[in-house]
Amino acid sequence: MTETPQIAAVIAIDDATPVDIRSRQDLVIEAVMLLPNIVKLLSRLLRDRRVPMRRKALIGAVLAYVISPVDLIPDFVVGIGRLDDLVLVSLAVDHLMSGAEENIVRMHWDGSEDGLDLVRSVFAWGAAVIPEGIRNLLLR
């Protein structure tokens, strides 16, 4: 049995904040551990009446697109076939979360503050991949 080597080095973002370097395995485990909280957050936001219906509708439209056999980039294209699906999901989730008030999002989030910040960053980054003109057209 081979073990993934643990990296014990420490880097500093600034003089006051040392950050442990983690192994790839640790990062994957951390990301997987966030998935249940993300699913709960999204389902709770979709059921919350205080979140605008227009924000929820985009999630429904994107989910319909993802399960549809018609794609901008066919799924059988190796390497990028699912890219359009991932980017559109990121856009829809980012749009939903940014349309809800901060206190509502925090009320529905079961994880840590850092976990929520990470989730927001990942979905915002995925949404930012879409050119601004197309993003504005989709978010009308």
C-alpha cells in the first residue's frame, strides 16, 4: 500500500498568515465534503420564497439544458464535452446565490464560513468564464 506523501512545508501569504500546503488528496476530500452542503444550500434557496423567482428559473432552465441531448459542445468530445454544462451550472448557481440576501444564504448554509467563501469563489469563477455579452444575454 502506497501512501500519498504529506507536505509539511508552510508558505506565507503575508507575514501574519501562514498557510499549510496540503496534498492533492486532501484538497479532493475537502471538495467532496462540501458537496452535501452545496446540495442542501441550493435546495433550500430554491424553496425559499424570499429568493426571487427569476433567479430560480435560470437554475431550472440550466438543469433542463444539462439533461437535454442537445448541447453546444457535444458530450462525446473528449476533454471539453461537459465544459458547457459546467460553465452554465456555475453561472446559474452564482446568479441564484448573488440574488439572495446575504443573511438568507448564510441561514441555509450548514458548513463553515471558509467553505461558503470557497463555494462562492468557485461558482463565480465558473460564471466569469462566459464572455460578458453572452452572460448579460443569459441573465436578462
